[in-house]
Amino acid sequence: MVVTDEKKRIKMPHSVTIEDRGKMTVTGVSDVDSFDEQTMIVYTDMGELTVRGKGLHISRLNTETGELNITGTVSAIAYTDDRTKSTGFLNRLFR
């Protein structure tokens, strides 16, 4: 029997920290689905996280440690409870 990486993946602790609405750190990130300067869609173990704002940029992404750093003006964040994951942007990019 072959065990896939998806089944072996350990849940990471999840947290969101926003500093002065200009810097955001998210832990527990498994993938980034899409991003532009106004919207980012991030998959976490706690559900899909949508970040909205202006001038958003990914300054650091490490899916091994589950850490994501975002800079720009954050105006809203929202979770979607659907924890099923489709193929993400980075998965499609690096096939």
C-alpha cells in the first residue's frame, strides 16, 4: 500500500497576525490558490482564507513550515468553512 504525502501531512498550528494593517503573517498554510494586488486565497488546515486589500504582495512563502508573510494594506480577511482543497495555483504552476 502506498501512502501519499497528502495523507501523511501533519496539521500545523494556525495563527494570523496583522501589524498596523501593513504586514500580515499567517502560519499553518498548506497552499496559495491565487493572488494579486487586491485578493489572496490561501489554504490552511482551518479552512480557506481570503485576504483583501490594496498593494498586497507575498514577501515570503514556505509551505514546508506553513508560513506566509504578506505586505500591503489589509482591509478584510474571511474564512470559508469548506476544508476540501482543489488543485492550488502553485501546484498547477510546478507540475
